[in-house]
Amino acid sequence: MGHLEASASVRWTGWEGTITGRSGTLNAPTATQAELGGPGTGTNPEELLAAAHANCFTSTLTSLGRARGVALEEVTTRAKTRLEWDDDAHDHHLAGTELSLTIRSSSAEDEVRALVRETEERCPVCKAISGNVPMAVSLEVQPVR
């Protein structure tokens, strides 16, 4: 069985920092969100989770599509996460994530929808949040003519 390890680190001072990934490609400023009293001048965990969720879901979907012979000519995945907190902003938690997909496909719509349902069960990020964070997935299939 194969495996992959990924890593990232954050260097933080005061309200801001920099997040870097081992690959060298990820290098972004990060900061406490303005809504939580920080400067809001960089990325934040919720934005990074949304990016990871959209990327992981799309990667899993396209891999399954190739394996199942389902044509996916174009996939757009948008992710939105929701953070909620109490009035003193100390007890905050991830309250939900939504994925919205638009897929152009020459395959039958029911095959594309079945593939998306399978992806919800197999995507590593979906598995990681399952039972902990409510997740919704919406899909628009656009036929290729």
C-alpha cells in the first residue's frame, strides 16, 4: 500500500504569521480574523480548510471518474466553511462546510451524480469531518454537446 505525507508549518508573532508547506509552493501570510479581533490581513484556518476541501474533493472525483469511465470535461468546485463563536470569541468551532460543484460532462447525468455521491464517501477531507461538521454538497451538471 502506498502512502503520502504532507506537512506545513506556521511561524507566528503577535496577531500574524506565515504558513509554508514542505513542497515550497504554499507560502502565505496568515492572521487572526478581523471578526475575532485580529488584523484579518492574511489567510486563516477556515479559508485553508475550504481550499483543502475543494481541492481534495475535486482530486478524488476526477480520479474516480477516470477509474469508472465517467467523462468530466470541466469541474469547478467551490467550498465555503462557517466558523461560529460565543460572544467573547474564545470558544469558536467549525459549524459547517458547503461544496458547490459545476460539472461539464458528456456522460449521463445520473452517472455524474452517482460519482459525486461516491466521492462524498471517499474524499479524505469529507471522511475527516464526517460526524463532526455538517456538510452539504450541491451539484449542477452541464451536458457537453
